[in-house]
Amino acid sequence: MQPHESPANPGKFGPYRQSERKALYTPYAEQLVEQGHAYYAFDTPEELERMRQNFKTEANPSPTYDGTTRLQMRNSLTLTPQETETLLANGTPRVVRIKMPHNQNIEFADMIRGSISFNSSMVDDKVLLKADGMPTYHLAVVVDDYLMEITHAFRGEEWLSSAPVHVLLWQYLGWQQHMPQWAHLPLILGPDGAKLSKRHGNKYGFPIFAMNWTDPSKSELTEGFKERGFLPEAFINLLALMGWNDGTGQEIFSKAAMAAAFDMSRVHSAGAQFDYEKAKWYNQEWIKRLADTDLAERLKRFDEGRFGHINQELLGKVVGLVKERCHLLTDFWNQASFFFQPPETFDTNAIAPKWTSEKTAFFQALLKDWGAAEQWEPSEIEQRFKNLANTHLLKPGELMLPLRIMLVGGKFGPGVFDVATMVGQPETLRRIEHVLQLLFTANASTEMV
RNA sequence: GGCUCGUUGGUCAAUCGGUUAAGACGCCUCCCUUUCACGGAGGAAUGACGGGUUCGACUCCCGUACGGGCUACCA
């Protein structure tokens, strides 16, 4: 997506980094305190932990800092104004918490879910401003959205339960008429039905993040979709189709087509499980759709070491030959390396059991016949191959697989004569000769035993 | 536990009260292909449960069950 404004493309709503906006938030937090909608809390982490332990019961396993407990804590509500002043003046660590009203119905509209309501007594006194002076998400999202004139706030469903805090803040700050429209998007779920997380990626072996990500605390690398070989087009496409569709059954959308077809009213409210198989299918569809030259360029960028030095035109042709059997960009090397270098291994087991001396004779003759060919193109060499098979009283069919193994190394890849043409006459002959030798030595050793 | 959101095949999903309940992924069979794929033709597989409302419910309402999210000085 192209943001209207960003640190890289500044406009009138900057700065954009929360650290650079730090000073902005404090006045609003103080304003809320003055209005009685928030208060200073001086509780230490230990005191908070003690509170959670003390109030913990079977019926209420996780007590919160709220209307039922705030009067028993150390804050500007329980302290005298003088005590509060002193603590503040001394620079005692403190946070600003919102004072959730008692038994008030907080209702708001969600573009996807319709009307949603919460009872304020059920919501805790969230921290607005942390001890280090930085705002929490709850304060920041409201202040930023107001200052940046945001009209629509789309976020994941996991934010739904803190939405009442945000709605109240819009009211308390007096900006109610500027509040954005809310849309809580369905969650992307893992194969087990729980909110998709890094855990799922490790467990099932698929990427979770768009790009490589290194956990700064553990310096542990998590491979991204990009590095795994997904195209941006496919990634955006598959993501958008989780929880939305245009109703026609169309599944492949370019970004522009998606923007034109998108309609909030068609967004689901239920979470969608991520299916890696389907994700790969989307990528394959996009690979098939992209122009060969475009794909060739992307491949060069994707795997500089392997494709970087290959002639652009040659790579384009090869890509056209193999792309429909590739799901990921990483598949291309496996599917096409034999065009650029001799196979490292040859699946001789696929042909050795049925090998005969007649076949040896045929391929030796083929070496001469193809060696003499002046036209090196698919139809020409195929005709020569078949004619030669006939004179050797062999069926072309039993010779095709051996030839394939000789040229590509295994039972896969485009038509053999296309491969031979692309690889070139000298290299083709070299590979035939090489595998003939392999077979010969294998047979010889067998006979020795 | 509380609050809250959700529930059509294994997965993504169409249906906006009346259909033989689409389509896609995956799986299986066959065709094409002298490999693998692509492509084509078929197949198996779905409305959580119980009540209402209605001439008629997958569709509207209620309850139950099940699942998710949140329950931090993280987002």
C-alpha cells in the first residue's frame, strides 16, 4: 500500500514516529486528569501484582484495576491533593489511567459487525500514559487519529474489547464528531483455529510475516513470505481474499482490480484459517500470469547468486518453459538449473533396469547423427531421433525417458527436444556421452560381481 | 471465570426466506501429454444442536453447545 504520508514521504501531518510525537500526548493526558476522566496512579509493579493476588478468587481469576479496586490503590483518587502534588513534584514514577465510568452503556457502530455495546463497569482503567512519558496505544491511537484526520480505522478483531476505551476517549477529549468509522476485521487463524502467530509458522513450516524478521531479543530469524518466494501480487491477493470476496467467485485480483471491486459490506465477520496449500496456489497463478521477461527480472533480483549472471533473454525463454510447474520463486532453480549447468545427479535407476545393449548402440549412433545435424531446432532433432530409432528397430517411446535422464537428470521438466535445443548441440552431446559412461561403468561393475 | 465476537464440506467460501446448497484449494478417478506440470472431464465431502416466527428457513429471533479475541506501564 502507498501511505498518503510517511517518514519517507512527509506531508502536513508529521511527525510519524511515536517517539518523535512523545511530547504531543502529555497535555491531553493532563487535560483528562483535570476533567476528572483520568487520574495519576503511583502503584509499583509489585503493588499491582499484590492487588491481582489479593483480589483473585475462583469466580474472578484475573482482577483488574477498575471501579472495584481503584479506591484501594495508591493514586490521585485515594491520596490527598497535597500528597499527590508532592509525589508529582518529587518525580515519583506514575502513570495516567483512564477512570472508567460506573455502569454506563458504551455503544458504537462497527462497519462489519453492526452495533456493539459494552458496559463500562466491565472495562478496566487502562494506562494512558506510561511512567516513561510515552503513551500507550489507547491514548496514541485516539490522539493520532484525531490530529491526522483519520476517517476510517480498520484493525483486527483483537482490538474490539478495547474499543470502548477509545470511544470514551474521543468523547472525553471533545472530538466525538470527528471519531473515525470503526471496522474490526476478522482475524487470520492458524490451522488449529487460534489467532495466527509465529508459533504456527514454526510448527507447520510456513511464513507468518511478509518479510524476514529477526527477533531482536533472541536474534532469531523468521523467514518471510517474500524470501520464501512469494510474489507481492500473490501475497496481497491471498490476504485480501481471507475474509472478503466480491461475490462473483473471482479469486485472482490485481491490486487495482481489488481496489475497484472492494466493498466493506462484503467483509466477513468470522475469522479465516490460513491454508498454506491455497497460498501456494495463488502464487502459482500469479507466476503463470506474469510476463516471462518480468519474471526473469524478478528471479535475478530474488536469487542474484544463481540467476544474476544469466543472460536475460535466455532466462526469459527458460522461465516460459518451466513456470507452470513452479509454485514459488524458489522452485525455479530446481526446475531449470539443468538449462544452465549439467545436472549434478542422474536418476539412472529409472532406466538402468531396462537398459539393453541395443540402447547403447542407439545412443552411440545418436551421438554421430545429432553431431552431424546442421539445424539445431526441436522439430529437426526430433525427426532425426525418431528416424534413427526406426532404423535401430526400437520404439521412440522407450528411448525418450533415457534421453530425458541424460539431459535433465530426472523425470521432470519441459519437452526433451526443447531442452536439447535450449541447452545447445555440444552440451547435449556431452551429457548423452556422460550418462552413457555412467551406465557402462555401472553395468561393468555389476558384471564383475 | 468475566466481557465480547463468531459458527455453511478438511480449508477459503456463494446464498441477502422458495436453489438439485455455487465456485476455489486440497484429495481421488479418467482424458491430454512417449517425463513432470499445465489444461480438460468427472467424483467424494457442507448448513453445530434445540426451540420458535413463517405457507416455506442455511437465511430472521431465542436458547444451548462449541470456537476465537481480550482480560499488561504490548501492540
